[in-house]
Amino acid sequence: MHDDVRAHHATETEGLTSIGVAEAVRAMNSGDFSAETYAEALLQRAREQSDLKAFITIDEEAVVAVAREADKARSAGASSPLLGVPLGVKDSYLTAGLRTTLGVSNLKDYVPSQDAGVVGAIRQAGAIVFGKNNLVEMSFGLTGDNSPYGQVKNPRAPNRVSGGSSSGSAAAVAAGIVPAAFGGDTIGSIRVPASLCGVVGFKPTTGRWPRNGVAPISHILDTTGVFARTVEDCKLIDEVVTKDPAPMATELGDLKGVKFAYAPKQYLDLIDPEVEGRFNNVIHRLGDAGAEIVEIDFGEEFSALADTTTWSIFFRETMGAVSAFLRENGIPTSFEEIYRDLKPGLKEAWQHHVLPSGSKWLSDDGYNEVLANDRPKLQRLFSEAFATSGAEALLLPTTPCTAPQIGKENQFLIAGQEVTFAALAKNTVPASGAGLPGISLPIGKAGNGLPIGLEIDAPFGGDRRLLSVARRVEALAISSL
């Protein structure tokens, strides 16, 4: 009998760790389970999955206490959109009363007194800050390696990287520890780990979501965003964070009349054959479902222009942005102290690219040239492609391969070509440089069992339409996996 009870409890916990945000809210509103029961199940899951290193900090007592408050509020008639839902928060976001490290050792004891803008918005909507997700130091990297707090492992295969820099956020959702978690995306730091871990990752149009209280890399490129299990949950969270409730959701609708573009010359030139096969399969299925698919070509200079623009701004703005952030928020460390304690490979990258004394430092003239000419040109190539093709979204494989092995991320093969981890962001970089919204959806697995991601990018400011179209693609892609 005792075993039966235990088995029932295990099944119930399993059920609670696999549901999404909107589903959890509906279930709690219906009285199916309490916020406290839900929080306890997720805390249990976090303990079981602690080897993944998805979190740096979890205050278990605080999580349970806030869940109890949510239950009281609900029984008193409250109906906030995220009431009682525990969410993960990347440890680059300030959280009042909860340790915030930015992934570096010099802030291992720092507890902020204020919340980042996004955190304030979700707390106001009734969400529980479940804990702080592990990340690459200062969000600078694509693999999930963190020296002080440990390598984040991929829940789908623990010997593989999770992607980065929002490593722990993606891993926590993929592992069933939280139904959604917040990250940041500057060159691909949400979409890359979403693809490698097999979850949904939404990067809004740059500037659409608040960025205050989040450790920056680049004011021009940075955006906050979210990982979830479904597009519906991204849409719900987007409404909460932007404080812009959408009209009542209509029926999903089909894909008839939706026009998609894809650009094989730019996005399929370096790609694992299995990823390309799965991508082409999805393209065909979308066509069969009534969507119109057009092939476009962004031109010879597109990829080089996207790389130059995005990486130049990324490195050039880091020192000024980080220094100002630390100063303005009264954070008890300095840029120099952080630099001094970085892991060797990252310190070397900063030495060359981020410090004004570095060999690859971009001069003022070079930087101004990128902002005045290169970036507007990249944005123009996108807007012209959308206008000329009539497509409302661009389809591409999020990452050109599945997750590389931990320890091999600096040297691995894609389609027989030797690459470094920078190749993981090859397809995400252009939308970042132009500030466009993008979402990565899981579209099945490769033969090795690792997830493959599909990215959908939309014109600047087209977030709502992107989420609507992505829900329909998701319904089609997932129904036939």
C-alpha cells in the first residue's frame, strides 16, 4: 500500500512538472491543485535535477511562503494572470532580496534591494520567482560553461552543452523544473539554448521588453525574453511584461494564406545534413498545410554584413554598458574586478575585443561607421526582403547542428567542416543585428536523440503577429513529430 501511495505521488509530481504556464493557471483557478502543492513538486524536481546546474540560487522557504500567499489571494478572489506560477530568472536580472551573481565569483554574496523591470512585472502579475538560473559569466558565451558555478548540462543528454548564455534558464524548462524562465538575447543567447535543449525560446523586438536592472552587453542589441514549453505561454508572458493585453484569443486558424520565406544561400550554407533534412521536411509540411513558401536570397554581402555589424557592436559596447550598470545600480564590484577574475579563455577575449587597449578594439570611427551605415543597411536588407517577397516571416534552422559535446565546444565538426562554438550563433546573429523578433520552436530530434530547432523571424515590431503564426506552426510541427 505504501508503495502505491508513493507511486501515485511520483506520478502526480511528474504531471505537475510537465505542464505549461497557462495550463497551470487554469488548473489552479479550477482548484485542481494549490500553488503550494505545485511549488513543492517543482522544488522536489529541482533537488532531483541539481546535477544539471540549472540554478545558482533557490530560496526554498521563500518559494513556499509566496505560494501560500498566492493560495490565500486566490481563495479571496484574486485572479492575476500568473498567480502562483513559479518562474526561473536568469542570474543577470536583479531580484530584490535574492542573491544575484551575474555568474561571476566577485558577486557571490550580493543581494540587490530592487527588482529588474521584468521581474517587477511578473511579481505584480502574481508569479513566484523560483530561483536564479545559471549562465555564462556576464552572459558572454554560447555553451553554458561557468567557472564559479559549474557547467550547465543539457537535460536531453548530460554530456552535451546546453547552449548559452541563458543556459540554466533553457535547461530548467527542458528538465521540468519550471514551466518558463527568463533569459537575455544579444546574439542568440535565448534562441541557441532553446534549440539545443528542445524548448520554445522567444526573443522580442529589441526595446519591446524592459531591460532595466539586467546586466547588459550592448544597449543596441540586448533584449530580455523567455523560454517556455509552448508559444501560448510566451504570448501570455509577453502580455504581462509589456502590460499590453491582447484582444481575446481567437481560434488558432490554419496556415492558408500565410506566406513564409526561407533563404538557403544565407542560412543553409553550413549545416548538419540531419538538421537540414528536418528543416526541409517542415517547409514541405507547412506548404501541404496551405502556407505559401517562397525562396529568397539576401545577396552576397548579407552574412558578412550581419557578422560585422553584430559582433562589432557586441564587443564595442560591453565595457561602457557594464561599467554604467554597476555604477547606476550600486553593485559592489567594478568592471576591472570582474575582468580580473574571469576564466582564462573569456579574459583573453575581453583583453583583445572589449578593452580599449585591445588589439581588436574598434575605434570610434569604426564604431560610428557600423551604427551609421552597416546596421541600417542590414535592417534595410531585411525590410526589403519582407516587402518584395510579401512574406510575413522568415524560416531558418535556429542552430546549424545539435548540441556539441561538453569539452569539445571549441573544436567540432558541422558537415565535415571544423568550427568553434561561435558557429552555434551563425543563424541567430542577423536578426540580433537588425533588432528583429524571433522565436525558436522544437521540431523533433536527430538520430542521436538531440533536439533540432526551427527559428521564425518577423519584421521589426511584428511580435504579436509572430507569436500568432508561431502557434500555428507549432501545432502543425508538434502534431506530426
